[in-house]
Amino acid sequence: MKPTENNKIDFDTIHTVKNYHIDNDSTQPSCNLKLTFVYPYKCENQQILDSLQRIFITCYFDESYTGLSPERAVKSYEENYVESYKEDFRLYAQDRVYEHETSDVYSSYYEIDENKVLFNKGGILSFQVSQINYKGGASSFDILKNYAVDVQMSRLLTEMDIFNEGYEKALGNMFRDYLLNAKKARSLSELEDLGYFGLDEMVTNGNFLLDDKGITYIFNKGEYSAYKTDAITIFIPYNDIKPLLKENSPIAKFVLI
């Protein structure tokens, strides 16, 4: 397939919002789940389509939903989310009685999940899943998960599929140089003052996207930065890492453009 040719895949989207109040009483704490799920629904090759749907479902939800249809996976996730909230409340109420607490305060939960197809050409399909999950305190998080798929092989790509041995150290140096330049810092200690940490040991994390220009790594809050900072996003053009790339990798066609 030519590197500029679109993959012959059509996508559909499921939008849902699920609300539940304790005891179905609108004055009580609640959980709120909002899902936007994009998934492949049409492809010339049915076997590839089935594999791609499994990949999207597994990456968006988790492996326990693999094998379900997109519609059923969404419905099942909604049901499990509400049941999990009910169980958390039951445990809270139980502990409150045990500890003789009088406070009726219990946190409402919310979760917002969505995914986006960011690249779909030349046999490569890249997509991103974002999740904002609030349960109060340290249990809350927001995270970006990135995936690149070899369409013809119907499988997720790893760094071992793309890079020659020894790539970790070279990329780690590039990550640090990028942050120094982006933040106009003169040293790693200056970056630490800005909320970054552990950069001298920064390594690849498998959380990457591919397109026809290069590879984009994302390091979520808490990996090498404080939660008050944004996720670290680093784009590296293929031309800057040619010696690190395998000659016959699935992205070789893009490097030659």
C-alpha cells in the first residue's frame, strides 16, 4: 500500500451518558459516566475488521470485554461502572458504621472516556484513548493511552517492531534535549524546579503514536512530572532517528518519503 493511500476502513461512533443516584434518589450522591467510542465498522476484509474491532474494544475498555460487540461492550461497561459505584458506597457505609462516624458526606464519581483516530494511511492506524476518572483524592486521574496498528497484520505495534537494538538510550537523550529546549531550561535541575523529575533515567514507555512524519511519545502526569503539569508530548521526525529504525519495519515506507 502506498504511504499516502488511505486505509479502506470506515468508522462509527457510540455516544452514551449514564447517571445513577444512590437509592435512585436525586438528592443522594451519584456517579456519571460519559462514553464516546469510535470503532471500525466497515472494511473490505472481514477478518481484518473483526481483529480491529477486538483491538479497539480491548484498548478502550480492557481484555475482559474482548469478544463482545461494540454495542454490548459499551452497555456492559456502563453496568459494571454503576455496580462498582454501588459497591464502593456499600463499603463506605459499612466502614462508617464500624468507625461510628456521623458524617453523611460521600463523594460523587464521574468518568469521561473517549477515543480518536489520529492517523489512517499506508497500512498504519493510530488512535488515542483518553480517560478522566474522578473518585475524589488520590483515586482520581486523567490519562492518555496511544496505540499504533499494523492494519494488514491486524496487530498492535511495539517499539521492538520499529527500532533496532539500543534505541532506548538514544531516545532517552532526545527526550531530555526536547524538554530542555521546550522549557528553555539550561539544566535538568531547572526542569526539576518546573515540576519534572527522574529525567536522568527517562526511558521509552510504549505510549506512542505513528504517522507519516514521525513518532509521538506521550508521558502522562506523574510519570516524569508532577500532576499539576500537563502530559509530556514529544514528537520526533523520522529523519532525526533514521539510524535507530529497522529497515523493514512497517513504517519504513514513510521514512523514504
